[in-house]
Amino acid sequence: MKTVEHIDLIRRNNFKIIFFAVLFFCSSPVAAQLTNGGINAYFGVDGDTRNNYSKYGIQSGLIPADDWFSSSPLGQNIIDTSNASYYLGILQSGAKNLAFNKRMSTLLYSKVNGKLWLDAVYGRDYICTSPLFDSTIFTTAAKNGDNPINWLGGTSNTPDKNDLLDVYAHMRRDGTSVYDSLWVFTGVSTVGAAGSRYFDIEFYKKAFTYSAVAGKFTTAGTEAGHTEWLFDASGNIIQSGDMIIAVNFSPGAPPVVDMRIWVSSTTFASVIPTYFRFGANFDGATPAYGYASILSKLGATNFGSGISNYSTNALQDTTYSTPWGTEQSTKVWGAQYLSQQFIEVGLNLTRIGLDPSLYNALGISPCESLFSSIFFKSRSSNSFVSNMQDFVTPMVFVRPPLMDYSIKPDTLRCNKPTGTIQVTNNSTAGYYTWKTTNGDITGASSDSSQINLNKPGTYIVSSTPAVGCPIARTDTIVIPIDTFPPVASFITGLTSDNGHLQFYGGDLAASNYPTPFGGSQGLLWNWSGPGGFSSTIQNPINDTTWGTYQLTVTEKRNGCTNTVAHSYTRIDFWILANGNLSLSASYVNSTVDLKWQDLNNSNINFYEIEKSTDGINFSKIAVVMGGNQSISFTNLFSFMDYNACCGNSFYRVKALYRNGTTSYSNIVQMNAAPNSKQQFFIAKMGAGSSLSLVANMEKPCRGNLTIYNILGQVLQTKTLQFSNGMNVVDLNASGKYRNSVNIVSVILDNGSKFVQKTIF
């Protein structure tokens, strides 16, 4: 059977140099003396807080390694240093009793320098300075192994060597896998730098807190205020619990640690653990539960390193403390720790046998967070059960990560056929796996927090703190695509001098229809036509060149386009310039009803009615004599096409005058579908009167009237309510648009449109 030492070496033997020394046991059968510093899991246990530098121990000099704080821009500080100048200013000003906490500088479970950083904390404690005393002191007798709810805290005094100042803790894997060796690093400074010191780092499985107001501790532990470790019949751990590292330090020597875990007296007496063995000591306030010492299975192994900032010349010591400084034993602020004021310990929990990954085959996740809270406190002597003195308010440490993040989705569009989904605002580094039910994933970022895609659909992301951890969160994201096109249309007129063709592009109003992505954000126009004609404005002007003109309209919101084209012949331009005939049409009971106005009808001979199926090639279908006025309004004529059928038909009227000249009306298009009996035309209702819109409606209907000038500017808009039968609407043509060419447009709620150019 492989020992835990063999397993740890196998995991880490990838041709790396491993800095370890042999662990020696001191005279106490339950305490282990650590090697005198070293670089463990790329962390410097060296009695100094600067990275990439080893000050004391078996190695010294500029050696690449992580540490609590960064000494250069190239380094990565483990502890967050935000607001450092704020704390520095307060402490330098002479403030003594300033306490605050800092957390890890990166996300939980971050991969940094080839290591998996699980969590880190820093705490600065109150200190005793007359007349101010430390407000986190045990005020009654309190011992390790007690139920914490019986402890009392408050304001009191304690000797300098027991007065905690700065405390540190960090847990990492010696690699980026959750199966690499698990290390915990701690550091403690005290106000006093002389003599032996005794302190504990206690790890609670469940939440552990302190109320400064009540001076009381609360714990979620259910076994005498703690949480016990449980084992199966073979000695394998099936539940982790509370742990304590009791540290005894004597000047000039590495620290000695007493490792203990909280178990029941039955477990202590009957269980033979798989990867370690119980020592001789078991201490608890009740017979049922207590802290049991643990030892190496083989009796000798290398648990880790420990050291202090020992210098033979304290006056010349330059041990960097924190970015905000510290309180030296002389009771004044200083940037450095004095000799032997700072003590560090690094322990390999895998070697000790407390790593969850050792028990993965038994169903324990290697990602299991061993603890929830960390508690630093000092003791009066090297006895594990001596009275406790000072403490630092409990801090959260390596609690199970919640995978707290946000999802930033995307929307595909006509002008954006590819997109991304991003995991943002992480509070925990993570590993993400993606899949899709009907989309298409085309790539991913190196840390898997973002994917690239080129198809709308449903995408699913599952997240874990690291590779090998069980899924902690699953999110489903639907990526839509916005392909709603604009409405493309245009009408044509002539400039006021009849010398140029005027285009009016749109349709802004029709393009602003509701979509899941909102309304229109504006349009872009792209015109093309014969003779190299092109334009990007809404209403361009061109020489009167016949041919096919095309408008492509682009919606700014999504880049989608729509195109419309009209073909014009030479005669079409002549008709536009003539402007005497105004033709309108309606579809009534399978019959097309044509009505037109001729401002020059006094000289008319007769009218020819022409019909086309393509709007270009017309043929004569009827003749209407000039005296056949079926509507009593002046200058109005009509014709009924009883041979209308399904599909589109185009009509125009050709006027033949007595002087031998001819004139054409505008062209109207009809869709021969039995829909409505509505008809529109424009007429004067009497001598000297203004123009009116005449509408004959089959049933009541609402509509919008808009009048444009030849430049496309809106002159008048109103909402109309048409009743059944004949409706007459005064167009209110004011003097400023008289004798000018204008466009009258009516759009009904049922989608029907009437557009006519007329002279007011």
C-alpha cells in the first residue's frame, strides 16, 4: 500500500525541483518541529512578506516565489492591497486601535503562477497601548477544547508577547489541479518581539462568529460547539471537521506545531486512520469530544516549513511588513518588522493526510471546502490547554464557493452574424463547460469563460470552481437573432422647375413597427439608377433619365435591408411634368372603378383607358368621350373595368385633345382581390374653394393623412375617421403652399394606401 508521502511525491514528480528537508520530532511526542523555512508550493516561508525574494532560512536572495505582498510590478500579491494609502495615513498619524480585514487579491480558485489559489485572508488586530486597551481579549478563563459559546471577549490588557498584531492565512494547491498537494500557509506578528510566543490557528468547518457588542461567540458546530471528523470502518475520512494548529515559538529556532482535529472520544479510542495516526493527547471540556493530536503514519515525515524573521542585529533588520506598515515593539509605527516579530508556517495537508482528494474514491469531492472560518488567538504558555489571551475576530476562510457570476448574452443581427456569451462579474474563478441544443459554438477563450457562436439558439453553461469539481451551477442562455427588415418604398415627383426627377424615400413610419428588439433606430438610404446615379440621402434629385431606379433601405438597429425598384419610361417623365391628369382607382365587387380629374378638360376630345400587367407595356381597353362626366364635380371622369381579375393590374388614362396633343395620367396599381369598396380622389368642391379629399367608404375606417412638399417635408398630418359612404375632407391648403406641387398620402388601418401628386 502506498503511503500518503508516496502519493504526494507521485502527484508532484513532474521533473520539478522540490525543496523539502527532513522533519524532526522534538521531545514532545505530539509536536512537530518544522524545517527552517523554504520555498513550498512556490510560496516563500522566509520570515518576510515580499514575493520573489527569500530573506531568511535555508534559501536566501532573489528567488522567484509568491508571498503576501508584491515588491515589484512583476509580482502578484496574495493579499488585496486596495485602500492601502488610507490605512497607511491613519496608522502613521498615531492611531493605535485600528482593526480591519483584507481578502485575497484574486478570485477564489484562481490559477496564478501555475498554482490553484483557493483563498487568503489578512487581519490587523487591536493592540494594548495605555490608556487604550485591546477590545478583543478573552476576559474570562478560556481554553482550547472548550465549547466556544462559553468564551467571553471584551476590552482588557495582555502582555506584548501575547498581543496579536498582523495575522495571515492562505490555502493553495501545488499545481492547477484539485488533485495536487494541498498547502496552508499562516503568518503571525505580535507586538512583543522578545521571548517565546504561543498562538493557535483554529479552522472551523461551520460558521463561527463573534459579537463585539455582546462579547459572545456563536458557532454552527453541533458537537460541543465544534464539528467532528468522521471515519469509515477502514479509517478513511468521510466527513471533515474542525482543525487547530497550535504553534510554539522560541527565538532562534523554527516553530513547533501541534496538529489536532476535533473527534469524539469513541473515534479517538477505536479508529485507526488510513493516512495518519492519533497521538497520545486528547483535550476537550467534555468527555465526549475533544481535540486529538495527529502524527505521521511512519513516525517521521516532512509536514512543511516554519521560520521567524530572525536577525542577530535587530537595529539593522529590514523585514518588510505591510503596505500600511505595522506597530513595532517600541509602540511606534514602522514600515518593518523588528527581529523575530514575525513568524511564518507552511503545512502540507496532503502529507499530513487531511486532503479531501485522498478520499475521492470514497465519494468525497477533492473540491470540498474543508473549513468555513479561521480564528487566530494567543496562549499564555506552551501547554495546549493554557489560558488563551488575545484573539482576532473570526474571518471567513475557504467557504464553499457559490459560483457567483453574471452572464452577458448577445444578439445576432443582419450586420452581426457572429456573437459571444461571456461569464462576467465573477467572485470565484471557475471552469466552464458549454453545450448547445440547436446553436453552433465556434470557439472559446483560454479560460472557458467566453464562447464564440454564429447561430441563434439555446446554449447551456455548467460551472465548477476547477477542473474535477462537481457542477456547482448551470445556466441556460437563449441567443436571439434580429432580422426584422425595414419597409422600403419610394414615390417620384418633379422639382418645381420640372427639370429634375425628385425621389422621396421611406418609409420611416412603416419601418418603426414593434419588434422584440424595439422599434426602428433610424434608416439609411442607398439609391442607384441609370447613368451611374447614386445617393445616400432620403430624398435625392436626379436628371430626368428613364430606366430602373432602386432604393435599398437599411435599418440602423440591426443592419437588415429591404429593396424596392421602379422602372420609368420617357413618357412616364412627360406625364409627371404635364401634371394635368390625376387618376385614382378602387376595387368594387370584382370591378375596378377608375376616376380621374383633368384640369384641361374644356379642350378634350376623348380619353383612352390603358391597362398593363407589368406597369410598362400598356394596351387600350376602352374609350371615354370628353362629355361623359359621371360625377357632378367639375373636371371629374370615371370608368368601370368589369373584366378585372386576380392579381396586379396597372391603369393609366390617355387624353386626346382637339388640338391634336395628348396627355397621360399617373399610373395606378390595383390588386384584384375582393376587399373593399373604398375610393379616393382629390377635387375642388366649388368655385374659389380649396382642395378636398373625397373618400367613398364601404365601412367605417381610420386613417392617417400626410401632405408632403416636393422636397419631402411634411406640411400637414392628421388622423381621419371615415364613415360609411361619401366623406369629404378639406385639405386646408394655406396660401404658403398654393400653386406648388405636393403629395397627398392616406394610409388606412387596413393597410390600404392612396398617394397622389397634385397642385394646390
